[in-house]
Amino acid sequence: MGVVGTLQFDVFEYRLKNEYKVDLVMENLPYEYVRWIDKSPVEDLDDLIIGDGQDVKVVEDYHGGKLMLFSAPWSINWVLDKNKGLELSEFGGARF
């Protein structure tokens, strides 16, 4: 589930507990920055150099679009520096 802002999570949690009598366990992830992968220097994205993997995660949306999640701006620059030919773009708006 994705939301904008913590208030939406609070509302979601409240409704699950009070309307459906369901307990909820939520875990926050450290990622704050999202980028589309426009071009990759490797065929298999698991072969990208992303360091220890704690600050960067490669994910796929339900249309098959590839994205990278980053915990800090320096992580974006580090990954771009270590993967020559990798092209990322800002996340925003719809892409089909």
C-alpha cells in the first residue's frame, strides 16, 4: 500500500481496527527517494552495483516498470557513479 503522508496510514489503521476488528502491524522502510530506471548497463538488474543494499532497493511496479528506491540523495549519486550508463529519471506522473 502506498500513501502520501502519515495521516493516511493513521486513518487506514483506525478503520481496520474499528470497522473490521483487524490488528495491523506496520513497518516503516527507510526509502525516501524514487527514480525510474530508464536505461541500465546490465541486462539483469540484480547485477547493478548498489553497495550493501541497505540504502537502495530495486523494485517493479504492476506494469513491469523498474524503479529504484533510495534512502538518501547521496545514494542516488553513488549508484550512478558506480554504474556507468545507468540512466534514472524523477518519479512523478503516470507512465504507460
